[in-house]
Amino acid sequence: MLIFDKIYFPGVWVPQTEVDERAVNDEIERIIKNHREKRKGKISNDIYQILVLMKFAKYAKILKDICIFTGKPGHAGVLEDGAKELVMVIEEMIYGPPPPNYTLCPFLGFAKGLPGESSAENSLNGPSWIAYPANSIIFSQKHNIPLVNDHNEFSMPFVPTNTKSNAQVSIQKIQKETKFIVDTTIRPEIENVKRAINDASKS
């Protein structure tokens, strides 16, 4: 059994005040409907992250002492120094080396306003699906915090050294992988989003 008093979400911002729950639910349904009608139900990894965070935003005020979001309003995810370079490493680990004379330009972050007050604070943002693992690796090493991953299909690599400067991180330095399957307070909501996405893709 793993017990945590705090769970950190590096580079992610979620409103710390109450949000309009009904309006947020309507916006989630609008996004899913849009993908059902115009994109044949296909939802990208980053849109999936946005939907999950929108679900979580309804409980962020209650859980703010447990779930710590280190991002800032008005950004598209806040990346640690060296995260961009590590993204390139992970990109190559997943997809293989790029073709000759091809420059990789992975998407690094996202931002989404929420219904209600038009302000940076009333929004959510974070690193992209591929930048988040890279950012978390560096954040966990910098702050000596265990790195936890609950994604069954994506083993989280980590750098078992002091990565004060990660600009020189290479595949050879990523020596191990770790994956913990954990249940959190927001697990039921994540499963609800998954079911909604699956239903949309079948329609």
C-alpha cells in the first residue's frame, strides 16, 4: 500500500476556487460532441488531458491541500529547465529516430479557459502528454520526490541521477523504468471521462 500526504502535478494549473460545475459539465459534453460529429469520435491525448482536468477542477478547492499543482495561470504548462531536451529523448524512444533533415517540433503544452469569469486564474493548463513525463522526471529529481505513474500503457522512465542540468540527458542515461498503479480520489472521474470518450468513438 502506498500512502501520500501530498501529490504533486508538475507544471499543471487548475483553478483553486469553486467553478461552475454545471457549466463545466456542459463544456465537457460540448467538446465530446464536437469530436463525435466532426472527428469521428477521435480524441487526442492532449484533449483527453484537458477533459480529465476539467472534471478534476470541480474538486480542486476541496483537495488543494493534497493535490499540489505547481503551474501558473496564463501559461501553457510550466516546464522545468531541461524538459524540452528530455521530450526529444522520449519522443525518439517512442517513435524512433526522425528521418534525415527532419526537425522534431513536439507540442509542449495546452491551456483551456473555463466557463464563467474571463481570467487567467479561471482556466487550466499543463504540459502536453509527452512533455508531462519529461517535466515530472526532472521535477521529481530536483525535489527528491517519488515519481508515480498510473498509466498502464505508458511506462514512466526516470533518470536515477542528480539531473540539475538535464540539457545533456540522453537515452543511455535513462536506465530503468518504473510504474506504480495507484488509486486516487479522482479515479472515478477519470473512468467516467474514459467511458464518455469510448461512447463517443462508437457513435
